[in-house]
Amino acid sequence: MSDGITLTGMVLSAMPIGDYDKRIVLLTRERGKIAAFARGARRQKSVLLGPTRPMAFGSFDLYVGRDSYTLRSARIQDYFDELSRDLEQIGYGSYFLEVAAAYTVEGVEASAILTLLYLSLKALQKPSIPKLLVRYVFELRLMVENGVYDLKPPMAVCDSTAYAIYYIGTAPLAKLYTFSVSDQVLDELGKCLEIYRPRYLEGHFTSLDILKSLE
């Protein structure tokens, strides 16, 4: 193996390998989406048990092999434990991770999408922000970051909804969850997303089916 590297990222998914290992998918700022093996991460006393949980965000130290990465240690800044206490919040978080995994690629810098994912999970923990609004903001901005959406409403909407769409698509990421909307705007955003989603977020997301049953 070559010398190690340190990447900033979040665990999107984890699956068991063999008796004690895991294979995790990380969304990293520097190298986009990568897969890594975590040896012994399923042992109860392993230092990698917590850092290989989905949603774990922090710095990951990896060895780079010829064909794979191997996780050796991590310094986790946030596990988003508050989300795990609410079934609906878990549903939203799982959906965000699944979409992020589907629309990022290995070797392509993903700083903006990682930041969007992080801020969206943080927003879910704030009671003052409707969870539906968080989902709509996440979906719309992800389409913009992927360069597939031009911010034109797909149907007739009120001026406030048109402005909300423009704001979501152009505001600095740190400002995305600093506004509120009326019930009418939230409803129209939802109807727009029903049109946008199959057009710009292709594929079937199991977590979305579960989420809609909880909403």
C-alpha cells in the first residue's frame, strides 16, 4: 500500500463484509465518492465501530491501495445522533444519503454537495424548520449543483414560490436554511418537485417510499 491520505467526508452507507469487516461508501470533499474497507469494524471494541456508521462526518485516514481504500482511523465531528431518536428524521436522513450516493461519482470533487448534505442534516434537527421544506431545498439545490436544472418553475406558481426557487438555487449554501415560507409556497414547491424529481433525479429511491409513508 502507498502512504496514507486524510479526507474530509461523510459515511453514506455501510455493509458487512465477512465476519468482522465493513465496506463503507464515503462522500469526500477532495475525491468525491469512494468505497473503503474497514477491517474489524464490526467488533464491539473496534475504534472503527462508530466512525463507520452512516451519517458520521469528519476526517478519515485511509491507505490507498492499487484498487481500493482501507480505513485506518477517523476523527468524527458529528454523528447526528439527534436524528436517530425520531423515525421520521431517520427517514429524511436516509433519503438524503441515498440521493447523494446516486448523484456523486468517484474522483470528482464534491465539496458543494458534501456541504449541502451536512447542512441539510443539521437543518433536520431544528424544530423551527419544516422537514418538508428541508427536503425540497435539498432536492432543488442538488439539481442545481449537478447542473441539470435552470431554475424555471415547471408550472404556474405565485411570485413568492418563483422567488423561493430562485433563492434556493442561487443563495450561498450557508444561507439555505435561513428563511421560511407560507403554506401556499410550501405546497407549490412540493408540486414542482413532483415534476422535477422524475426529470432530474432519475431512479427509484427506496428510502423515499418509506419517507412518504411517514410524512
